[in-house]
Amino acid sequence: MEKTVFVLLLLLVCCFSEEQVHTEPGNDIIQQGPQTQTQTGEPASGRQQTCVPDIHTVLREMNAMLAEQRVEMRHLQRDNEAQRVKLRELDVQKTQLDEQKTQLDVQKTQLNVQKTQLDVQKTQLDEMKRQCEAALKKLTVKQVAFSASLWRSGSTYTGPFNTETPLIYKHVVTNIGNAYNPDTGLFIAPVRGVYHFQFYVHGHGHASHPSAASLIKNGHLIYTAYELQASLSLSASNGVSLLLEKGDVVFMRLWQNARIFDDGYRHSTFSGHLLFTM
């Protein structure tokens, strides 16, 4: 478009320049008779008539081109205005996005703070749980008590045997803390402390078979219950308080050649409980 306008303007300038050359005094124009001719032999009026229509044509074309350019400019202005509106909308959206990003950053910070607080609370809860479990375990350990008799049912003697024999009290009445094992007859101390034990033996008179049993701690005899008579019923008992370490073993052992009787009345028993921890 710019090149076309330039060519038209150049043509217009050339036409004006040629017309000016023919009209200025001093030009090399030879007048002969009533008709004026140029050096080329062409009438001057003919060339002027030819140039004037060319100028009008050029002007019309320029007006048409200017009109087209004005239309294009209006279109461009509308496009520019639409672009400015879009840019303003984009600016508004960018501002909103920036605000949302700021809010998200604030929320993220708050969430991190809350997470830190939750981690601290979880640590505190874990510590409280550990303390509660330790306290419960300690309380459970402090609650140690058992009591059992020799036979679950029926009436019979245990013994006599040629050697000392561990007694297994199978009928368990109480076993808090499960420190006594009715399958082996062993009591194993769950915690260091002072324990009290009691044991009873029952039998019928016999000249050569006493009713006798001893309390054994870690293989060592501690106390004994013993009775020997030729006839009638007999009983013997004993008791002791012992300082036991955790894992110490206590049980009852029947004497060699002795016998003990038990029935549904539970005459022969073995009992113990924790007095206090140390």
C-alpha cells in the first residue's frame, strides 16, 4: 500500500513538473505562426490536456486509497481496542491469580504449622501411651498372687517315691499375673520384690511314710513341712517371705519315701503372693 501511494505521488509530481516546464518563460519554445510547438514537434496544449486528466485520475485513485486506509485504520482501531480490553481482562485475571497464589502460600504456611503441631502432639501422645503402658505393666506386675491344690479331681496319694520329686499343684484357684505354671509346678518371679509363700501337706498315719515336702528356691531348700505318726489323719504347714530377683524359681518338692494325700476338700495346697516390689 505504501509503495503504491509513493508511485502515485511520484507520478503526480512528474506531471506538475512537466506542466511547469512548459509554462515558464525562457524555455526553448519556438513560436511559428499562430501555433506553438515544442522541440519534439508536439503541440504544448495537447500535452497539458493529457497531463491534467492524469492528475485527476491520480487524485481519484489516491482518494480511493485513502478511503480504504481509513477503513483499515478503523478496523485496526477496533482490533486494538479489543486487544486492550483483553489485556485489561488478563491483567485482572493475573491480579486474581496472584491473590490466589498469596492465599495458597498463606494456607500452605498454616498447614505446615498445623502439621508441626500435630507432630508435636503425636510425639506427646506416643510418650503418654508409653508411660501408660509402663504404668499398666508395672501395676499388673505388682498384682501377683496364686493358690493351687494337688489334684483337680478324685482322691489319691502322691508318693512314696525312691527319690525327691517336684510336686505339681494342678487345681489352680487363683493365678493373678500368671507367675505360677500348673503344668510344671514352678513359680517364676516376674519382678524383683518380697513374696510370701504358704504350703500345707495332709496325710494319714503310717509308721514308715511321713507326710513331708519342702519349699525350694533356685534349687536350694528353704522351709519344710513334716509330720509322721502311725495312725489317724495328720497335717503340716509352713510359710516364708522371700526376697526374689526377677526370674527366680520357687517350687515344692516331696521328700524321698514320703506321701501326701489330697481330695475334693483340697487339703494339700501351695500359695504365694507379692508383698511389694524392691
